Amino acid sequence: MKKCFHQVGLLITLIGLSLPVFSTIYYVAPGGNDANNGSLASPFLSIKQAQTAVVAGDTVYIRGGTYTMAESQIASYSSIWAYVTLLNKSGSSGKRINYWAYPGEKPVFNYTAINPANYRIHAFQVTGSWIHIRGIEVVGVQVNIVAHTQSECFENQGSNNIYEMLSMHDGKAIGFYLTKGGNNLILNCDAYNNWDNVSENMLGRNTDGFGCHPNSYGNGYTNNIFRGCRAWFNSDDGYDCISAFESTTFENCWAFYNGYSQSFGSLGDGNGFKAGGYGTSLTPSVPAVIPRNNVRFCLAIRNKANGFYSNHHPGGSNWFNNSAYFNSVNYNMLNRSADYTADVAGYDHEMKNNLGYGARSTEYNNLNAPLCNADTNYFNLPVTVNSSDFLSTDQALLTAPRQADGSLPVVDFMKLVSGSDVIDKGLNIGYAFYGTAPDLGCFESNYEGLPVDLLSFEAVADKAGNVVLEWQVANQVQNAGWEIERNQLVNNTATAWTKMGFVAGSDSRILTRYSCKDGLLAPGNYQYRLKQMDRDGHVKYSRIIFIKIGSKQSLGLSIYPNPVIDKALIHYILPLVSNVQLSLFNSDGELIKTLVNGRQNAGSQHFQLNAAEVTSKGTCHLRLVSNETVETIGFIR
């Protein structure tokens, strides 16, 4: 039994872009006036005024040219913050509010003249949801506070937003910063030449290219993804998710020259990807479940400190198919102990198919290999990596112009030459590859990828044997449709791929959701992939998703030590992204406390239990509920 469909509204075509029927289009232009009606002939001057007119489903086109922002345009002062453009009006599912650069034009917002004393300046403060901002530049955002502070080009506090083809540069502010909200996509954006040379020691230790710091656990601040972004010459880090209470995903992103001035003077920390951590306090504020961050298919080049850095994180993260070159340390997996008292070598990391070369100090350090799953990387495989493995190591290629659709430039930098001994040396972990096995690093040799933007591809199975596949795409061009293919693993060997469904595609740049249900499968292990077909006959494949169908999947719930005297570590493994409830009961079956209640990523999970939380002596129980699986274990207090 299968049922496939896609969800996309009726469309009209306007200047090459697809917009929902019955939407209204407004215009903003440097020569406009906020007393105008916002039409093409009579545009507004400011996005602030355009927001007063829009409703869900509307689009604001921003004409090219320079917008010299003035303090009189500040929308709101709140405590220590000055919000220049405040976007607090939300769209809805399928009816986003769009703020798009007019096709073929580049609007540049210059904030040099906005510098109110003793305020942190946010060029764009986005508290609304279901918003899509595309194709604008932000320059010259200022800092005037000499104590600890920061300004920001974009701050996100909403959900289901898309930030696309934005350029944030030559200012004193962080490029993009997230503190609240979930399901946000930061796509094909650049942050560069940003240095706060005013506050504290003037080294810009808070000025990152991109920051993701969801500040609470269990409130839906999950699934925030950075894809296809570049960060360079930011005075602190390229990408930073310190103190994040939910996991962050960095995918197909580049980080280079961070921690340096444009003349390579030493400034802030200078990590390419700083994935986690909660500072070095002995009593840090941490979430109930330490998040596993995802860093995959990313590139880190000549950053001042580490290319890829775990940053004292009290738990592991996932590091897949990354490439590093000429950082001080290419891969630094430093963790904190579970009780936060000491820095320790990295544990519980998943490290697969990573590649590196030419570190200025050491290729990798702080990795406790026996406590990690890290056995298919360049530093522990029988391969030799040097400049002859690559088509080019010319760093000037990293700042090449993006493609017309905003995608990263197609250049030869760290692309593998034919015959390199790191080709086909990786492990199949579910992503598309050519040859007999994946290559090491972020670039698969001869792989061109899908001709549309496949934003997500997920599958969920229930105990009845039903599998629901869902995927989201954008920027479809001549897309005939999607074939859904399945195979079964028998004794760890895959059977032939078979077609089990088809969904017609479209020519649309708007976000489109597809789903397909494959029902009543027999117990066993299955794989799914999407076969995208162009109208000219070309085909490309998505990554592979693994699904296990069975009457019950063991989650491996355990607690150690047992009896619990002071502290204990609870461990379990989730085969899929799941809604999880972990509860503590006394010997009479009465609920003492719910320890975890929310959505968690697939993989190994750890939770520290303090004995003081167990208010009942004797035999107690833990109950774990994940989707339709329930496991219970006892322990002695």
C-alpha cells in the first residue's frame, strides 16, 4: 500500500518567480516614500513601512541600490537593544511573508550612520515566523559600547524562517544570530570582514560569522540548519553554537581566515566550526539532554585556531565527510567531563569520512578513540594525504562569486584528482556517492548533486510496518518528478532497488513539500532513496535513508553505576529522530519526575542523574517512551 502526494498552492508566474494566488505584491526602493502605496510605480522607502501593509502570503520586492539607514528609522528600543528593522508580523504554513530582492538587482543596507550611544544595534530583528528574506546585503553595523557587548546584522527569534542569499560584511557585528525558534534554514549566505574593534580588548572576541544559540530546551527550538554558507575574516569564529540547548546542523558550509584581520593580524578565538560547549564554569547552565550537533560536508581552511572544534562540549557530536586544510589544528575534539569539572579528550563522537591535510600545528588532538566511533578518517586509515591528492589548493578560489542561484561556487579547491588514494575509502553512512564507497572529505569526486535544492529528506516508521517519507525542495527547474526507491537488507547485503512510488515535480522556486507512504512492510531492514528525474532524461539520486521494521526495537536503556550513590549516567540509543519521554518512578510506581520530554535526534543519548533528584529510597524505575517503544529498568537508590 502506498500513497504519494505533494503540497503546493495554486501558482502564478511573475518575473520568473512563483507566488501564491491572491497574494499582494509591494515594492520598496531607495527613492521611495513611506507615504506611498507600495506599488511598483509608487514604492515605499522602508521595509519597516512595507511590514505594516503585508499579510500572510504577501511578497515585498526590494529594489536595488543603496539604502543609507538613519537613526530616525529605528523601529524599537528595548532595554539595551536598538532594533532598526523589526519584523514581528508572521506568515503561516504555505503562506510565507517574503522580503525578496527584486530579480537581477542588489539592495544594500548601510548602517554606518546608526550608532545610538549605549545600545546594542540589531539591523534586522526577526521575531515573526514563516518569513523568507532573500538577496540583500547588510554593511557597516556599528558598536559603541566599550564593555562586553555585541551587535548583530540579523537576529532570529521566530520559527520556520528562511534566510537566503544574504551578505553581511564590513561591519562590527555578528552576521547572523539565533536565540529562539526552530525549523529555520540559513541558506547560501555570506558573512565576512566583520570585526568589533571597539568593545573590551578590541579584538572582536564576540564577532562570529554565524551563531546558533537556542536558549531553552523542549520548546521546539530544533532543526535549525545552516546550508551552503561561507564565513571568512570574522574576528572571532566562523560558526559558533556555544551554550545551545538544542542541536544545530552545519551542512555544506565553508569557514576560512576566521580569527584574523584582513592583513592576517591575530584577533579573536579563530575557530572555523565551534560546535558546542557551555563555557568552562564548574556549574554551567546546561539543558536536560546535551545536544549532538551535526557538522557534515563542511570545509575549514586556514582558521587561526581549530578548523573543527568540539569546544569543551559535555557530550559527543556527529562529524561526517568534512575537509580541513592549514588550520592550526584541523580537528580538535576536546570535551568536558560529565560532571563539568575538567577538560577531557573527546568521547561519544561519531567521526566518519573526514579528510585533512597541512595543519600548522597538528592534524587532530583530544580524541579518545576507544570512546568514539571514529574509525574511517584520514588519520586512522592507510592513506597518505598531500597536495598531489587535490586539483587545487589555491585559497583565492574560496572567495569566487557564487552561482546565479546563490549556490557555492564550483571550483577545484580540494577536489580530488583521479587516482587519489582517498577516493572510495569512506564508509557508506547514507549519503549519495559514486564508486564502490564514499570518498573522504566534503567533495565526492564526479558527483554533481541534485539539480534542485533538496532541503530535507526524512522517514518515520511505526510498529505496524508503515513508513512515511517526507521531503522538502525548492528551486525546481525542469523537474519531471521523483521516483521513490526501496531495497531490503538481507544479512547486511542490499537487494536490488525497486520503484515503490512516484510524485510529479514542477517548475517552482517556492518551498514544496512531498510525502509518500509505504505500508505494511514485513519486519526487516530497509533503505530508501529518491530518484529525481529531469525532463531531458537526466537522473540524480538523494542520500539513502535506513529504516528498521520490527515488533520492537531495543533502545538499550541503561544506568551506571547501580546502585546510585552520588551521580549516575543514563544511556539509550534512538534509531530515528523521536519524541522522547524519560520518567523516574519510585518503588510504588508513583511518578517522581519527568527527566526528558521532547524531540531528540537519532543516535546515542546521555543524561546525568543526580542522586538528590531521587527522593525515594530503595528500588526505583526509569521508563523510556520513544514513538511506540517503551522500555523500563530498575535501579537501587
